[in-house]
Amino acid sequence: LAAWTLMGHEFVEMKNTGAAIEAYRQAVDINARDYRAWYGLGQTYELLNMFMYALFYYRKAVTLRPTDARMWCAMGSCFRKLDRVDDAIRSFERANSNNDQEGLATLQLAALHRERGNEHRAAECYQQHLNAQRRRPEQGDTKETAEALAFLAGYHVNLGQLEVASKLCSRLLEIPGEVRRTALLP
């Protein structure tokens, strides 16, 4: 089982999707309760831009690992690509409630809420992302951090909270130039 799953991962890395699908299917045939093989099938079909197939396999994986934030983020990503925004939001919220260690869910939620014009909810998500990042200083400042700071600064200016916005801008200026610049470009 482990060998077939690992071979599937390697075939994905080598962009040999046909062989990856076959390897993952072999793993599923051996043990249909192995979430890694189902997740691998979902990733492979997502690479092929076959999002409905990917969702089918991600659902199998999430059924086996309902508290794994990565599975919910994968589902949210597919829903987003299919313009199923409500489903994407629900999936990313589920990932967030299941301790999304990478912080992907909060960033995706912020972006989705921004697209919908829900600035308040987007600000909450960006703030949550910044709070989580403070607990993980080893990750350093990223483009996403700069993007969150820039959005929050503008949000607080619009609310007339200039002191808060000023602090956010000061923190934004502490981020290295290239990272900051790429986050601020459209």
C-alpha cells in the first residue's frame, strides 16, 4: 500500500499523471480506507483541470480524515476553481476550524470575502492570519503578510482609525522591499 501511494506521489512529481492515477488506484484497491491514495487521486485530477473528478476523490479523503485541514483546503480550492464560492467558503471555514497550520484557509477566506465585497469579514480573516503568524515567527514575513497588512491598513483608514492604520503601515515598511513590492502590485 505504502509503495503504491509513494509511487503515485513520485509520478505526480514527474508529471506522469497516467501512471500516478494507476498507482493510486492500486493503493485504493489494496485498502480503500487509505486517505493518502484518495487525496493523491484528487491532486492528480486537479492537475489535469478535471475539478469534478478531483472533488469526488477529495470527498473520499475528507470522509476518512474529517479533521484534516489539508483535505478541506483541497476541497475549497476545487470549489473555487469551479466558481462555487459558497461551497469554497464552507470548505475553507472547515479547514480553519480544524487548525489549518499553514494558514492557507484564512488567506483564501479573506480573498473570497474581498471578492464578494465583504470587507469586514475579509479584515477579520487577514487579522486572524496575522495573529497565527505571530505564533509562528520562524516562517518570516511573506508576500501574504504584506498583502494582509496593506489590506488592513486601508480598511482601518476607511473606518477612520488612523492610529491603527499607521501601526500597520509601519509594520508593512519593515518587510523587505521585494516581498512588500510583490504584495502591493495588482
